[in-house]
Amino acid sequence: MIKLTKEPPKRRLRIKNKTRFVLFITLLIITSLMIFIPKESRSNIEYKPYRVAFGDTYWHIAMELQEAGYRPWAEIRDIVHELVKVSGIPAHELKEGDTIYIPDLKEGR
């Protein structure tokens, strides 16, 4: 008796939605690049001490730094976060007479 073996049908993969496929590949490439390209390093920035005056806030100081040319296209919130991180004094604890550290625009640029 002859035994017939049935082979599974060969399936071809089809792209049903080409727009979705192109978007997926594009996002995959962008994500891969973001993982392997290092972020901008700010380790070469020199900081100088700054004595906080009455009414000073991190937000106000960051705006003045940005107007002086420090990271002109950055979000103010990012600069404020940097100042808090470097100085070690949370924004709600900042008071007159505290010493914080701000970027030295002459040295760090």
C-alpha cells in the first residue's frame, strides 16, 4: 500500500498594511539609534558658587542664565533640574543666603 504524506501548505507572509509596516520599521530604526548614540555630555561644564539673594528662585536664575547664552534652546525646567541637582538644595528649601552652583559661562563655554 502506498502511503501519501500530506505536506503543510507553504505560507507566504504578506504585508497587509504597508503604511503601518513602514511606520514600524521607521520607529524600530529610530529607537535603535537612540540606544546606541550617546547623549550630550555636560561633564566639562565648570560651576561657580552663587549666593542666593532675597526673592531669587531657581526658575528666575535659570531664565537669566538662558538669556546670557547658556543652553538657549533648552527647556527652562531642564536647566532648573540641573541647578537643583548640582547644588543639592531642593527648590522648596531655597532661601536667602544659601549658596548654589551655577554654570560659569566664561569657563564652561
